[in-house]
Amino acid sequence: MTTLAAAVSVGLASGPAAGAPTAVTVLPVVNHERLVLAAQLDPSKPDRGLTSGAEASVKTVKAALRAKGFLAASDTDGHFGRATMDAWRTWENQVHASPNAWSTNGLPSLYELNELAPNRFTLSNKVDQGSWVVEVQADAPADFRNQDINERTRAMFRKAEQLSGSNMTISQGRGGASESVGTHLGGGVIDIRVNDAPAQTSARVAALREVGFAAWFRNWSGNEHIHAIAVGDPWVAYGAHRSLCQIYQFRFGGEGGSCSDSTAGTDRPLVWWEQYQRSL
């Protein structure tokens, strides 16, 4: 009687050849940098325009949200619009035990993506905002000495300080809901003091922009300061929806005061921290 093993050896029965490679499922790759950028730009667009380099990543994430039942089956394009942001908030509320201003903002953080990724996609160009830290400013006025920011923001701030050639003081990091309409509740948003060295304001704004902040000088009587929001920071909080538009406004020449501000049509270059680091 011929055994199965013998039959396979002489070709009388089918079976995997010795040493044959096992089929491997290749998962799509989500570029985290581009995905967050799309989430910060697309919801403010007047149409369903796409963010450069983000289309495939957005489509992959939207497919995962549809599979969860969080997004309409018909929403399949590469636009990360308001509906996708709302769907992402639903996912955030599911994965975070204690929701807060930066974990329910509709922006895909690394933790949230890792929770969604298994058997669906892998990640490249990961954006890690780090943990909350205290930026100690011992030589600053008492009200400004200890500012809560995340580690990514601190690294960006310190590099911009070096590039500007002057010591800068953060006058507001993470704050309360009443401060700047809640835009300082999360990460990536800082205000910089200017009345210590008014002549350095332009150089400071330029340095902040160079490392990846959307930054403006606010020449407000009695409250002059530089306002800066980190491009691509997944911990940005949106307060009363004002900073939702700030990256978009910066990109196209607006002043970032509110979502109702019209853009000036200027095509500003958009840089983010990880991109800047690769350029060194």
C-alpha cells in the first residue's frame, strides 16, 4: 500500500513542495505624516480637493473606518473631510478610556492608528508628539516660567530659538478653555512673547516657520505676541473650531484668526518638523 508521503514523493498526490514559500499578505502602507496633514487641511477646503501625497493613505484609513461602521459606504475617495474627521472622533472615543481635548480632536494620532492597524495596514513616517513636558523658563517673568507643551513642540521651539539667534519665551502653552477660545487646550500651539525684543519679531516668526510652525505676529494692542501652531501635530485641540482652519489659512495666506477669515491667495510653503529634520 502506498502511503500519502510516498504518493506525494512520486507525484501521485498533491501537497506543498518541500521548502515552498508560504504566501504572505502584503498590507497597504499608511504614511502618517501625510495623513495628519490631510486631516489638518482637507476639512477646510471648499471642495473635495486632495492633499498631495496623502490620497492612498486616506483611502486606506477610510476603508478601515467603513469596516467599523463609522463612515458611509459611499465615502471612498482620498479626501479627509468633515465626515471623516467625525468618524475618526467616534473611533477615538472608543479607544481612549479618558477622552480629552487632544484625544477627541479628529486627528489620527500614532496610538489611535496602531489600535486600528492590525490586519489592515502598516505605518510609515510616524509622527510621535511625545509626552507632556514642562518647559522651564527660569529667566522669564513669573507668569511665564513653566509652560506645558509636548516633546515634539519643545524640540521645534528650541530649534527655532537657535535659528532666530535670540532667547524666546513661551507666554502660553497648554492652557484652559477660556484661553484663545480653547485652542491651547491641546498640544502644538504656543504663543511667544515679543515685547522683550520687538526688533527680533520678524526673525522669530521666520525661524518658527522654518522648523514647521504656522506662525503669525499678532499686533494686538496690549496683547502683542507671536501665535504658532505646529503643522502635523496630532494633539492639536480645536476649541471652538477656530484652529481647525489655521493650517489651511496659513497655507493659502490667511491670518488664521477664525474659520470665517478669507485667504489672501498666497501660496505659502508648508513645512513640518519631520520634513525639516530630513532636510538637515
